[in-house]
Amino acid sequence: MMMLPQLNFSVIGVEILLLLVASIIFLIDKFIANKNYAFFLSLITVIICAILVLFTPFGDFTQAYKTDFYSSTVKLFLIFGTLLVLLISYNYLNSYTFINLGEYYALILFSLMGAFLMLSAMDLVTIYLSIELMSFPVYFLIAINYAYNKPSLEGSLKYFIVGSLSSIFLLLSLGVIYYFTGTFYLKEIFVKLSESPYKKELLLAGMLLLISFSIKLSMVPFHMWAPDAYESAPLPITSFIASLVKFAAMAVLIKIILIAFSPLKVQLGQLLIPIILLSILIGNIMAIKQDNIIRMLAYSSIAHAGYAGLGLISADFVGYSFIIFYMLIYLIMTLGIFSILVVFANSQRELLYIPNMAGLSKTIPFISFLILIFMFSLAGVPPTAGFMAKFYIFLSLVKSHYVWVAVLGIAFSVIGAYPYLRVLKVIYMDEEKLTGINYRYDWSFFIPVGITSILVLLIGVYPKPLVEFVQRTLFLYLSTLYFPH
Amino acid sequence: MTSTLPNILSWILWLPLIAIVILFFLPRRNETAIKWVSLIVILVDFILSLILLGYFDFSNPNFQFVEKRKWIDFINSYYYLGVDGISILFVPLSVLVTLLCILISWDSIKDKVKEFYLSLLVTNIAMVGVFCALDLLLFYLFWEAILIPMYLIIGVWGGPRRIYSTFKFFLYTFIGSVFMLIAIIYMYIKFGTFEYTALVGKDYPLHIEKLLFLAFAVAFAIKVPMWPVHTWLPDAHTEAPTAGSVILAGILIKMGGYGFVRFCLPLFPEATLFFAKAILVLSVVAIIYAGFACLAQDDLKRLIAYSSVSHMGFVTLGIFSLNPIGVQGAILQMINHGIVTGALFMCVGVVYDRTHSRAISYYGGLATTMPLYAAFFMVFTLASIGLPGTNGFIGEFLILLGSFLNNKVITAFAATGVIIGAAYMLWLYQRVFFQQVNPNVVGLEPLKVNELAALIPMVVLVFLIGFFPNLCLDFMRSSVDALIMNFK
């Protein structure tokens, strides 16, 4: 049936490059005194990766790995996010010099490599392995903050244990799937599943799979790790977990459901309804009372994962493409707000407590204005990108006749506006509290914040090119998947 | 006709953007320049909107000055602008209100001047956009976008309880409009278009139509605000700075009434007929309840805020009379109310800037110390009561006439609102301007140039519309007739 697999190494060039560079950094780190080399090396590597992804031919590397429209597009988005994370990290690590620079950047590259492998994987075992490859560096990266924040060990361990739980569920699901279909390959699972009489049992497998990914996406009731892990990690890593890791996990979940579980996608979507509505509700409600802005953003990220998940309920490919769009915009917003928070953390850590931000609009009006943009975008008020993201998600939901879910989701989003408004209230309407702080800005601040804020406003008024691009990608992907030339 | 004025609506809509860009690059210490740039740009904008009025074709009931460009074309959403007789008058009114707000805030805003004028300019864009947009998604974008600057205007430059008020304002209006979004999406899924003109005259199953009507109506009712969702308005009005109150009274709450006329009536005619009576009753409750509430207020701004609720009750009464006279009266009354109540808030702002008190008991005998100011206030008081010769009379008269043709009992109740209105306004006037001269108001500064410049146009408009109502009614006649044809 199949040709003998030819090992086409050009297809996995990106991953090989990442592996090499990350390993080299680990090897030579001890011998180089100027630690900035690691930053520039990773920056250049990631840029080269972007070029490589653009020119990589679509094709298989064994049956378990395939580059295609979907994986390459999501990889490009991830590279975009990683570039911003690297810049933010550079800014952050300038002030927090005890953190070991070499390991830090190498681990980010490893994690990125895991995400890449995961996106291209065409069988469940590879997906499982690459999820671990993506997650393990992140556990280290949280704990790396130990020099500054002793509880970071706790956060790291918590994330690790919960992450293991996620793996266990994934493995369980794999076992059930293998028992009833006899294969791990996504496309074969699809074929077997369509004709299998064991639909119910396979639905159970799908449910276990959803639980596993819900943990990764920090959805209620598997969300408890998020605030602790977010709070204890170094700030750029928090943004990395919130945006990139979640994006990658969501993209893979879409891929699995789209290919392997497409006969069951409607039922899986229905299973998700309570999880997702609860995520939105609880994430938004818990965010109200948080005084630490990182914890607030952690709960808001729970809610945002819920919003993105609404697209899974809709169970059609338009909805899935809008999830990608949503996660991309969430990535942009998160990295934007974190690049500002890093400046706060650098100048005075107390500023990360919302009440201490009082009256910032007087001392740093321009930064306050940027926070305003990001906060309204997170709240989903037009004309910002956050609104467009929500709009498309609700569009797909109504299209799939889940009007009541859409109504509930949008009603919860009114609650969700409050925490962001509160931040703005403190910044714009309260009396000044902390004075005489030196804010240091350099290019590693202006580049990420400039790119993200412009994108947030631009996509808010003219989302067409990006949405169309994402949607077309998924469409082309599906058509080449089922009707290969 | 449009060929002579290419893209005039876009020009009016986006002209303030020029000022926004300039303001971004002006140093914040240069406050004079910030004020002048905003003033000049908005003045040009206002002149443009007057030119727009001049080129309007009275006999054409359809949309004019239409602009349609691709925006997000793969979901069939267009950058689609146009005005007809219903909306055209609101465009110059919005710009005028912004213009006067800039004038009235000239000296009274001392803190964060740059941000204040930026917010005003953004508000102006959003207000004009709401009245011009013919694509439902575009409309929703402007409708929601206005919350951002208003949240700041009330919250940053407002009075002592501003934070409570601004949160209440934001969350109330936000919760109202999100359901409208779902309704818009539902209609899009059903018919594949966001275009207003394409959606008019579509048929729905009645129960769906009722739900859609409600989703829209809740958004508009909160904005209007109708009883019992009016409670945000007294707080927001009271705590907002003068300019914020003027914008709220002048334009923001008109957006609700405009929404009813523009969307609820033509898009869901059967549901409108079904709910009309309920809304008429709510309107009458608002008129009478808010009127009595006015009598009990001891705060100048709060009293005028409640009078807004009462007057807007007349507007919804006129709209849901569902006959040409009532709807014309309602639209005219919205414009009148924008002018008169806006002016009243400016008047309150004038004394508030000098004394920093809004309590009615703080004042007394102002007519002796500020005679010119008292004269202005008198004009607006009488216009608010609806004395013949002022614009308020025409609006209320037409509404009651239209309502009488529709339902006599409800009209009888509503008419008592006019009497209550006279009672609270005249009593207010008596307490503030006559009686013994209160020592608090001795030696107050007379009206300044910028305040005069803001108030005089309002007085002119009060009498102009009062004596020549056809100046406004001519614009809307054919469009309103076409709208009401649906219900015959």
C-alpha cells in the first residue's frame, strides 16, 4: 500500500536546526563569558527557521511526520511569537542577571522544537512525545526563577505534576484508541473510526483526549495550576506559556479532531460545552478580585482559552480556523501586555500589584495608553483585535446553531470586562502612589510593544487579510489531506 | 447629487482623525495648541456637515451620499455609509455637540488636557459613525467603540463618585449591546449579509422575530434609557464633567432612539406591532415616574438627568405610535432634547466651574448676580417645558398628536408629564435664580467668551426650530413616510 518511506531530511530541516543550535548553546555555554551571545544566536536561529519554514517543501518524513499548509502556517505564527518572547526576555534578563542565560534560551528553543514536531506529527505517539518535549523545558524554565522567587519551585512542581496527569490521560486515550482501531496514525484512525461499531468507546477515548488537552489549556476544572505557575515563572516565560504553549496545544487538538476524530467531532464539541462555559465564567469571575496583575492575567487566560474553545463546540472547519485566529490575536495581546509588565518588573516589582499602579497615567502617559489598548482588546471592545477575535468565534457558534451557548458566552464576557476596566481605573482614575521610579526603555521594549499594539489596532479595524489567510490555510489543508494530488 | 460631493460622509467621519494624529505629536504642555487644533478641525468638520445638509434631496426617501467599499468581503461585510431623512440631522448635531464641548471645556479641564481632547475627538468619530453606518457590523463597531472614550471621560474627569458611575455606565451599556451582537450574527447566518438595505423586509418566523427584536431593543432601551433600565443615567450624568454630560444628553442617549427607528421598526415590523403596546406603557411610566423623581432631587445635574429620562419617554412614545406624525415628532424631539438638555448641562457646568457645587440649596438669587446667565437658563428652561415658540413645543406637540391618533388613554397619561415637567423646571428655576441672594453666589464671574460662544448657537437653534420646524421636518418627511408604509 505504502511506498517504502524515503527519508526526506529537507522536510525536517527546521527541527534539526533548532536541535543543533539548542544543543550547541548547552555545550559551549560554560566557556563564553559574555552571555548575550545566546540571545543573538537564538534570535538569528529563529529568523532562519522562519525562512526555512517558508521554503520547506510539503511532504512526508516517514508516515509519522508531515509538513503541510496547516503545520507550516502555525509554525510561522509560533515563530513570530517566539521572536517577541526572545525580545521580551532580553529586556527582562538585563535586570535579572542571576538567571542562567544560556540554558534559558536553549530551553526555549527546545520547547519550540517540541511544538514544531507536534504540529507536524501525523500519529498519536509522536504527538505524545513531542508534547512532552514541549512541556519539559517549560517546567525547567519556571524553576529557573528560583534565584529571585523561592516559590517558583512550587509553581514548577505543580505544573509538572498536573502536566504528568495530562500525559496520563493522553496515554489512556491512546490505549483505548489503539484497542479499538489498531493504529496510531491519524488518517487511519479516521478510516477505522468511520466504519467502527465501537463509536461509544471511541468517544470515551476522545473524552480522555479532551481532558488531557484541557489540562494543557488550563480549562476549568483543570485550571488550578495556572495562576501559581504563571506567578512564579519569570515574566517572559509566563507570556510564553500563556500564548505559545497554549496556541500550539490548541492547534494540535484541532488537528487531531479534524483528522482522526472528524466523525465524532460534533459529539466531542457537545462534551466540551460545560467545560468551556465554566472556563469562561470562572476565569472571568476569579479575575475580578486579583490584585496581582499576573494572577489576573492567568485567570483571564483561562477565560480566553474558553473563548477559543467555543470554536471547538461549533465543530466545523470554519470554527476551527477562527480558533487559530483567536489564539493568534490572544498571543499578540498577551505578548504586548507582558512586554509592558517586564518594564514594570525591571523598574520596581511592586508595580505588578494593581493597586500600586495608581496614577501611572500621569508619570508614563504613553505606556498607560498602550495598556489601555491592550486591556480593551482583552475585554473585547471594538475597535480592537480582541473584539474581532470574539466576533468570529461567536459567528461560527451561531452558524452551528449553538445560539444559547453564544448567548451565555457573550453574557459572561460582560463580567470579563470588569477586571480589565479595573486596571484602567487604577491607572487613569486613582491618585498617584509610587513616584520617582526610573523607567528604562530600549529597543527590546519598543519593538515588541510597537508591533503588538499596531497589530491590535490594525486587525481591529481591518481583520480581513489575516482571517482570510487562516481560513484559506485550513481549507487548502483539508482539501489536500483528503484529495492528495 | 452625490457625484458633486464624493465621499463626503467619509470626510466628515474621519476628519477628526487628522486632529488626533496632530495631537499625538504635540507636546502635552502645549495645551493652547491642543485646544486650538481640536477646535479648528471640528469646526471644519461642522462646516462640512452643514454642506452635507445643503445637498440633501428632500424628496428622496432612500439613502443618499452612499459609499460602499469592500471591508471584510469574505463574510460579506462592507464599509457602507449613507444617510437618509432619519439620520441626516444627527450628523451635524453630533459634530456641533463636540464643538460646543470643546468650547465649554476650554478652561474647566485642567488635568490631562491632551487625553481629554483625544477622547472627545474619538467620541466624535464614533458618534458620526453610528448615524452613518449601514452595515450592521460596522454599526456595531462604532456603537461599542464609543464606550472607550466615554468610560474615560466620566471616570477621569468626573465628580466625586465618578468611578462607581463610569463602571455602571460601561457595564450597563455593554451588557445591552452584546445581545445585539448575537442578533446581528444570527441575521447574518440566516441571510448571509450585514447590509441594512438588504435585511429590510426579510421575513422571520414570529417567535424568532420577537427574540431578535428583544435583543436589539434591550440594547437601545438601555441607551435611551427607558424605565426600568434607566438607573445608570442619573449617576453617569451627575458625575460626568460638563462635556461628558453634554455628549451623553446630546447624542449618546439619542443613539438608542435612533436605533429603534432605524433598526427595530423596519427590520422587525411584526414584532414591533406585538411589543408596541408594552413599550408605550413603559414610556408613560418613564415620563411620569421620572417627572416625579425630578421633583425630589436636590442636585442640579441629577434633576436634569431625570428630566432626560422623562423626555426620552416622550421620544419612545412617539416612535411606537407608529404613525408618521409621531415618528417625525420623536426624531425632532430627539434633536430638540439634544440641544436643550445639552445646553442646560452647559449652564450647570458654568456655575459648577465657579462654585464647585451642584446642590440646589447652595444657590439662590443668581438672577441678581448673573443676569445674562439667568436669561440663557430661562430660555432653555422654557424650551424644556415646551413653551410655544421654542423647539420643545413642536416636538412634544407632534408626539402627543401622533400618540393621540394611536391610543387616547396612554396619551392622556403622557400629557400629564408636560405639566409635571413645567412644575419641576419652574420650581428649579425659582429656587436657583430667584429668592434671596445666597451669599455663596455673590460676586461670581460673569459669562466668559467661550461659554457665550457655546450657549448662543443653542439659543439660536431653540428659536429657529421653534418658529420654523419645517427646517427639520422637511428632511425627514419622505423617509419617515416610507418607513411607516410598512405598518399600513
